[in-house]
Amino acid sequence: MKNPPQDAWHFILQRYQQTGIEQLCLALQDQGVDVCLILFAAWLEQRSVKCSADYINQLHAQSELWQSKIIASIRNARINTKKLAEENSSLALWRQSLKALELQAEQLYIKDLQEMAESWEISSQPQRWLGALLPNIPIEQLLPLSCFKNEVLDEGEIE
């Protein structure tokens, strides 16, 4: 990979724009998966950050805070007003503000995750975060998000 971005948010934006990734992320989101978290996990893989049960627990705690208490509330308000906004231009404008607020919340969430992970140990071996973080999702479904796209993946190993 040529000069991988060091900043998680920019890495995630680049990854999301790759062919098929947006559709995959939206499908996973419909299944209740925290897409910010899995894209962040891809960033951790790219940086060879050691995958450990403790780190995974820390990520899940942040996910609970940001997704359940903040981002989901904004997203639900945006989704629930979609039909109404089609008939009301003022509401449509407000809904666009919600969309921007949701994106800003996601960016702050990723920033918090990155700050938390700054002190985490780097491994000399490839680390398969996606399979370890989402053991209930078939690894084949996560493969396009992984830095190991061209390799055979196991379910993920936690050190």
C-alpha cells in the first residue's frame, strides 16, 4: 500500500469510497453492525496493531457509548423524517443538518477511538481485527474491508 494515511478518519473515508465498500457497509449497518468500528478495525489491521481481548473490550465500550447513545439517536431522527422531508422543504433542510451532524459525530467517535489506540502495542505479525471483533459475521463478508483481501483469512486470532 502506498503511503497509508496515518489518520484513521481519512483512511476510513478513502476505504468507504472504494468500489463496493459503501454498499457492504450499509448492508452490515442494516444487520446492526457498527460500521465505524469495523472500518476502524481495518485501520488497526493496516497499522498491525496487536489484536487483544482487552483492546476489543475497550472498542466495544466506546461503540456502546457513541453508537447507542449518540449516533443512533441522530440517525433514527434522520431516518424517521425521510418521508416527511419529501413533502416539506423546511424539514428537508433540517434533515440535511441531521445528516451533517451524524457525520460529525462519527468523525468524533473515530477520533476518540484513534486517541485510545495510540498507545496500543504494534505487532510484527499481521493482525486480523475484523474476524476477532465480529465473530458472528462470516469472514467472507468482511473480506473486502480487510487489509488482507488477497489472503486466506481465518476467523481471527486474539493474543
